[in-house]
Amino acid sequence: MNPIDKVRKLASEFHPEIVSCRRHLHMYPELSFKEIETQKFVEQKLQEFGINNLQRMANTGIVAMIEGRNPTKKVVALRADMDALPIQETNKTNYISKNAGVMHACGHDVHTSSLLGVARILHQMRDEFEGSVKLIFQPGEEKLPGGASMMIKEGVLKNPVPDAVIGQHVMPQIKAGKIGFRKGLYMASTDEIYVRVKGKGGHGAMPHLTIDPVMITAQMLVSLQQIVSRNAKPSLPSVLSFGKVIANGATNVIPDEVYLEGTFRTLNEEWRDEAHLKMKKMAEGIAESMGGSCEFNIVRGYPFLINDEVLTERVRQFAEEYVGKENVEDLEIWMAAEDFSFYSQQASACFYRLGVRNEERGITSSVHTSTFDIDESALETGMGLMAWMTLCELKS
């Protein structure tokens, strides 16, 4: 049997077990950096598959190695994230989350179970390839500072150094059985903005006796958008959004202060730094010119994600071989963020999308919603494809 048919056969054979793994993880989700039982479950499964070269990292993370013939020839790292979100699930499935207020609403249960399937396939085929595979089961993708940054600090990209790092992520906009790729710049950096605008409150009927922080904030919100519209190059994607504004006054009460929270995203580190300074200077200047003051704090988040063009082109060709050219799609730049970006800043990396949509069954909800679910046939595609891409990359 040729290698691609063997991978397909094993993916089909292992599919029911990997579905069971996914459902178990979905029923018992854990929040970022609290993936204690998830870690134990992954370790148990790897050991059941015969993979005992395991190491805990970043408290709740795991790194495992599968060595083929001539294990130092080439190393490919594969990454899955394991954490869930603080969302109350409202699906009606028999594998609904049993942990109140916590849900795998971003598909990390899919990523983890799929990588377990990859691990089982590659361990069974370890005598048929040269090189080694590093399996990265990472905590805390959903929460700063990001589990990827912690794993990297603890040496996940060393001993041995991977020649390539590959990750996949569910995408409910793409039908199950299809895959999406983008070479080069793909996902944005992300920063959290926290602002406190201070004035002097008073009676709404006597605004002349106040320093109105609501008016200061209104001016600030409008003016800050010019940072993007009049300072960023039109060809450089940038997003500045404020999703939380608290002015705890009343119909006739002007409050003493207003509190804001927002996010800034872009795809260039020099512009990112410049924009931070411009936003802070503009906000403080507006507040001062109107008689108030503001505390403008930016918490630096994940960097932008860049897919190595040569690696991604190769991996895309491997995917076309496995699922058919007609099932491989081009992706647009996406202004969401992912801590896989830390790997992409350190090594040749490829981050691609796994379709999980099934309109006939009503599986269409976006990630980060209480009704997110997947067509579980995607698990067979996900583990088989990643195993095949890994085998091909080890030969390249």
C-alpha cells in the first residue's frame, strides 16, 4: 500500500476513537492555564498509543516526540491548543459541556483530538519515515501572555530545533472536507487598551460647573479613529475598536470619570509601536485641552502571524494531493489574532484552516458563540491531512 493510501486508511480506522476523544474534551473543557485534567487525558492517550517520550511544559502543556529512522535528519513540530472559553454552551447534543460557564467554543477540542490522531498515525508509521516529529499540546491560547510564548521561553523550539512548525485551526465558514491557506501575512497583532478619563462631575443641568468626562470621551473616541484613517498607510490593515464604555452617571448626573476598553490590531511591528505612542499622546492631549486628564494604558499582546511562503506553498501542495485541489481554498487576511504567531516569529511556520461547516445539519455557528459545533467528519480530514503533510515535509 502506498503511503497516502495508508494514511487515509489509518485516519478512517482511528476516526471513531478520535471522535470519542473530541467529545470527552468537549464535555470537560478547562479555561486557559487551568487545563489540568486535559493534560492528564492527553498524556494517558499518548501513552496508550505507545508514545512515552513526554515532557510537561508551561505547567499544563505537553511536548512529545515521535522518532523515525535517522531521527536527527529533520524535525517537524505540530501544535494544538487545549484551552476553552468562559461561555455557557446552549447546544442540545449529548456531548454538551458539563462544566458550567465553560465551553470549547473555538475548536481547541478539535485541534487537540486531531493531533492525538496524527500522533497515533505517525507512531504506527515511524519505521517508514526519517526524522522526528515534535508534538506540542499548548495551554492558554485564549489569554495573555499566550501559552505559546511561555512554551517558547521554556525551550519548546529547542532540543531539537524544528525545521518547520505547523498548526491548524477550525473555520466554520469553510465546509467540512475543505482546507484554507494563505502565504505571508495572515493574522494581526493584538493589543488591549484600558483608558480612564477623569473630569469633575456634577448636576446635568449645570454643565458649566463640571469638567464633563463623557464629552471628553466622546471627542476622544472620534478623534482616535484618525490614528488609523489618517496615519496608517491605506495598504496596511489596522483596526482600532472600543467595545466597553462605562460612564456611571444618570440622566441628570455627570460622572467624575469614564472607563474605556478597546483593542488595536495591525500587521506591522514598527507601525504598531508608532500607533501606540500616537494614541496615548492624542488621548492625553484631548483630555488636557478640555480640562480633564486620562490614564491611557496599552497591554501588548500577540505579534502578527506570518506564514513562511516557501513552507506554506509546499504544504499546500501536499494538501492538494491529499484532499484534492478543488478542496483547497485561498484565505484573506484576517484581523483576529492567534498566539501561534509567536512560533511564526521564531521559525518557519504554516498555520492553515480546517473546514468544519455543514449547512444541511445546521452546523454554521461562528467560533466564540454558545452554539458553535463541528461536522465531526472534519476530524478524519484533519488528522489524516496533518499526518500526510508531516510525512511529506520530512522528505522535502
